[in-house]
Amino acid sequence: MENRERSLCEKVKTRKYTRLKPKVGFAIDAWTEDGTHFVAGIGVTETDKYLLCFSTLTDESDMGSDAIIELLDDVLDTYEIHASQLCFYVCDHPSINVALANKTLVPMIGCVSYQFNLAVQALMREDDDILDKVHDLMVKLYTIKNRHHLREADALMPVYRNTTRWISTFSMIDRYSRIYSKLDRIDDQLADFIPTPRENVRLKALFEDLKNLESVNMKLQTTMVSLLDVRALSSNLTLNGILNLMAGKENILTRGERAAVVKLQRTTDTVATNSQEEGGDGHQILCRGCVEPEGSDFI
């Protein structure tokens, strides 16, 4: 696809009425779909966000920082933004984007969702065997014949696991729990793919942990959370410490992790107020800490 004067997703009035002065940040995201690499650039101001570009790179064989900088130069020229107006980048992949920040001398704010995803993927690694089994079951259920049987049983359609998005694992387990009682009506050949009762216990425990993590993830995306709160919670030590606490693994906390989550340590008045709080673990972590099983020294 050749570069155009105006990208296919840009409205005429967007360029005319967009106000990006005097200071602006850039949120940059890139992904590959059907063999084509796309880059989206979003202008961030104090009050609004604007999609400034959604296009491919000039040279698709080069997806490094220099190619991104060239694309950003085109965006700056198009919207008449001076380089001195750039305050920050919001990016995910550090290997490329750190180089982008260093070359342009503009600070980078790491993507918390990306860091959160990496941490949760590490937490789920010990359950990969059973998650792979559920994924294989969903693949079997996705055939035309089995989807027809699911519709006959008034059951929901299967959901796959995307290894790069932890929330897809949460959705897959949730869907499995919803259709489990109807699987015996589908196909006898599925018996080897259906988790055993012991494995179902592990799945249920993992699902509860993921529900808590989802509440944290959603809370981090609210407008009421400051960047200082986000940075405090998303540091490696803090994030790993919180994940271990939520998984009931307080005994394996390192000294650094224990120091990072010391603010979550249980106090004498915590137990009395825990039952009155609402909003999931995400609300409680950001307000005071997270709820832990009885016997833990942490909230």
C-alpha cells in the first residue's frame, strides 16, 4: 500500500479541528495482520486522544526504530507539529521503542498492559499442561459438526486461547465452565480431551485468580488512577509480589518483592473492613491492598 495524502481512516474534519498544541504525547502500537504490518499513532493531549495515522511502513522489511521515526516525521509534517512539542511516547515492546526514545530524545512510558500480560503469562506457566488440554478441546469443538451439536444443546460456541493475550485464557476457561455440563451430548470422541475432575479443580482455582487479575487490569485503565499509582503497581518487584500473593504463594516472595508489597501488609483493623469493600481485588489493591486467604500476613 502506497502512502496517501490522507489515510483511509482519517476524516476530513479531524485534521482541520484537531488541536495538538502546545504539548502532545504519542501512543504508538504496531501489529501484523495477514502478513501486513500496521502502525497506529495516537496523539494524546490533556483532554483528548486523536488517531493521527493508521498505515503500513514504507519498507515493510524494516520494522526497526528508524522506520517508525520516518513514519512519525510524516505525521508531524502532516499536522504541522514541531518536534519540540513531543512530551512522551507510550509504547509496548521495549527492544524497539527504547531505541526510538533514545534517538529522538523523547522519554518513553512503558505500556502497563503489556507488562501486566507478561507477568500473568509467567504466573500461568505452571498450568500450561491443562490449559493446552482445554485449548485442544476447544479446537475439536470448533468443527462444523460439533458446532452444530453445540447449537442443538443450546450451548455457547468455543473460544480459543491466544498465547499473546492472557485475557483470552480467562475467556476460554470461562467458556469451558459454561459448556462443560453439555459436553456429554456432543461427541463421544471428545472424552480424551475433557479435563478430569482433579484438573477441573485446578482450572477453577486458576479461574478465580484470573478474575482477580482482571479486576486489577480494569482498574489500572480507569481515568481516576494516576501515572504514579500505575508505575508503583507495575514495577517488576511489585507486580510479581502481588501475583504471588494472589496465588497464595507468600512463602516464595523474595526479599525485594516483600519490600515492594510491604504497604499491603495486614493491620489490625484490616480484617474488620475487608468484608465491607467492593469492586474486586483491583479496587482493593489500589486503595489499600489485595484480599488474601486467612493466615496471610498481607491484605
